[in-house]
Amino acid sequence: MPDKKITADCSSCTLAKRCLPSGIPVTDLYRFTNIVSTNQTFSTGDVLFKQGVKAANLYVVKTGAFKTQIINQFGDAHVSGFYLSGDIIGLESMAGGVTLNSSIAIEPSLACKISYRPLALLRREFPSLSDLAVKIYSQALATTQDTQNCLSIHSAPSRLAQFLILFSQRTNQLSYQQSDLHLNMSRQDMASHLGIAVETVSRSFTKLIDSGCITKTGRLIQIIDRTGLEKIAQCSSY
Amino acid sequence: MPDKKITADCSSCTLAKRCLPSGIPVTDLYRFTNIVSTNQTFSTGDVLFKQGVKAANLYVVKTGAFKTQIINQFGDAHVSGFYLSGDIIGLESMAGGVTLNSSIAIEPSLACKISYRPLALLRREFPSLSDLAVKIYSQALATTQDTQNCLSIHSAPSRLAQFLILFSQRTNQLSYQQSDLHLNMSRQDMASHLGIAVETVSRSFTKLIDSGCITKTGRLIQIIDRTGLEKIAQCSSY
DNA sequence: GCATAATATTGATACAGATCATTTCTTCTA
DNA sequence: TAGAAGAAATGATCTGTATCAATATTATGC
């Protein structure tokens, strides 16, 4: 019974404690695993969903990373967010019925797909799942506020510094002092997300390195002086 | 029994259809009115809640307008959002237990206060209220994404144009083509929210007026050429 | 209705970052 | 491993916006 094996995966998943199953009593977990398609594989550039189509699913990132982007009428894309292990994609389109953005894998990734409808039914049945939903949404809102705050910072190096701080907080939630971070996204994606030119991203990296706050080898960043980085991030924000 | 009169207010409220009561069966509405402090009055500058204190309440704007702002360690304030009639304030702090921003009235206003705790109990009891919560959160996320998108626009006039479009969509949800809009906030607040200098806000207004897209008398804006305004908004966004 | 303060606009200048061009580095494939 | 294609960094120039200063307009209290 290979099917059962796949859908029964949630109980042994390393993310289970942070993910939606934590909202369901262990004895009823099978109810949840029935509505999940676990561990779907995505290569870099693969699309989870396109902007403007019927919104039908949530995706939980298991490994790897995704971005969401919004494309306006002139075809300009803006990267609205990055999603890492444990993050949930598709929350903002649940009410409207139409996807507000596209979601794309930015490295080889695994994600679990959950349909809106059966999830809503489960939520109605299990109050603890309803509580979890509110908690997840509340945190998602807090995260977008952080991002928004970051975008309101003026100088490019400050904005990049703030981005690195936020990113390191998200990737190293367990050990805040962990200083290594792997930037999964291209400079192009970072530039779009931060609202600055690609070249300016590079130059800003150079400045952060010269100031002695970070080191960089490829896409691997090491934060040497977190306090210094925070000082740079706090300059010239409205 | 004046107390009863006040708490029984929701059934006759003009916002009831958009507000939380719509998630509760009419026959049980009294359960909801019991946990609401309706029509609390606020003068310009009055504070709903301060950043960094215990988060305990949601506020629904009945009339008037509020802003939320985040203050960093250096005392720089960033206006993260504006809240108008029907909007709900305090959603993002529900999970963490601590307020992530301050909320301040920007004109004489009325707001209804709802405590988190009893609301959560009601939500567990009424699945339709749980559905509504998800819908409200989803829409709130969509709104912040709009804002974020706006902040990623480069040129100041484009950003202002986009802000005006979004603002008019929010204030005139019923009649999209309505072209009058009253900007409740000061130039300072707009500047902070848009991440540009106050002077640049003024200059950008002048440009929008010169281009023939809008007219302006004080804080009252009239959109003359919506298509033109949208074109300006779409220029030079990443 | 006037005086004062607060808010908003306009002007002049300097600088940060966009843009285009070029070089260096990295990654992928044969 | 070499070569090609892509991504990232660096350089030079020019434009847009921040900043500081001054003026105009709108609100507010007496």
C-alpha cells in the first residue's frame, strides 16, 4: 500500500510540531494526512501556482526555498516574499479565490500540498486547528510588516543589512546567535524584493564587507559583527 | 438599563455585515455583543495601544481613521498602515502576545474594542466565526502585500499614484469609479508610510496635478483620469 | 477676526543610486 | 577538464530625491 505510506508521512515529519498537524489531536492525525499530498518535488524555476488563477491550495515548504512574485500589466515582476522550511505559501489568496501572486521554486525543493476546502472542514471540526490558523496568520502578518519596515529604510546598505538580519532570524530561529546564512536567491531576486538595482545590491554587499560586519563566499554569508550590522540597518529609516 | 443598550448595539450597526458579528448566527448575536465595548471615542493623536505592551484587544474602526507605526531603537517612526471604517486593528499581534506597533487616531474617531480571549472562545464555538476570521486575515495579508508592492515602486510620483489608487479602492469599495477621496493623514504620515521625504510628497502631488490626473484642494483629492494615474503608477517598478 | 502656530509648498544644492558598459567570477555541460 | 553561458562585481556617468532654507497656506486659540 504505497499510497498509505505517503499520506501517513506527517506523523514522522520533522516539521510536524510547527506545521498544521500540531493543531490536531494525535488520535485524529489520520484525518489530516488524508488531505495532504506530501513531499512533492520541485526543481529550480518550477511553478507552484500562477498569478490570477483559481486559488485552491496551501503549500508547506519542507526543504528548499520558494519565492512569490507579483507581475503588473507592464510585465515588471516584484518579488514579494521568500519562503523557507516550515513556511506556508498561499495564505493571502484564501479569501479571494484567486491567486494574487505566482510562486516559484528558487532551488530544488520539497513541499506538501493541502487543499483549502477539506482543510476548512477540518478547521470547523477541530477548534485547536482554528486556533493554530489564527496564530499562523497572525505571524504571517507580522512577517510582512517586518518586510514592509525593511522596504521603508532608505539607504541601500541599510536595507540590505536589515534584510540579512531578518533572514537570519527566520533561518536560525532556534539559535539566534548562529551567524552563518545561505542566501538561496539570486541577486536579481534580492534586488527586486528590496526595491533596488542589482548592481546596488552588489555594491552594498561590498560596503557591508568593508565595514567588517559580514564575510561572503558566493551565496554563503557569515555575520561577524551582528551589533554593527544592526547599527547600519538603523541608519536613515523614516 | 443603559449598559444593555450599549452592548446590544451591534445588531443595528451599519458595519455589522462586514464586521465580526456577520460570523455569528443572529440568534446568538447577544453572545458577541457581550464581549464588545462599542463606540469608544478618540480624538486626533489619541493612542489605541502602544508598541511593546501586552496585546489584548482588537479594534474595529467605526468612523474616522487610525494609523499604526513602528518605532525603532533610534526613535525613528515608520507608519506601517492606515485604518478606515470597517478595518480591524491589532490582527498581527494576536499570536505573539505583545503589540508590534502603536496605533494612533489621525482624526476624531469611533472604534469598538474586542478582547482576544473571549473572542477566541466564541470562535471555537461558532465555526462560521472561524471561517470569517480566516477570511479577514487573508484579506489583511492581501492588503499588506499591496502596500509592500507599492513601496517597491521606485519613482516618487509613481509610488504616490499607486498609493492613491489603493486608497481609493479601499475607501470606495462599493462604487469603484467614485473619484473623490479624502486623505485623512498628514503629509508627514504619508511620507513616512511611502518611504519618501515630505517635500517629495508635495512635489509628487504637483506632478500628478500637472499631468492632469488629479485635482487637489487641501486634503481632498479628485481623480480626474484614473487610467492615466494607473499608467504613472506602473512606471519604473521592479 | 486676528495673531500665532502648525502644516504644506517651493527653491537651490549635493549626493546616493539607477543606468549602461565592462570585467571577473561561478556554474553547468559536453 | 575545457569551454560556454550565466551570474555577480566593478567602473563611469547622469538623473532623482534628500536635505536645508525660505515662503505660502491652512488650522487653532484668544
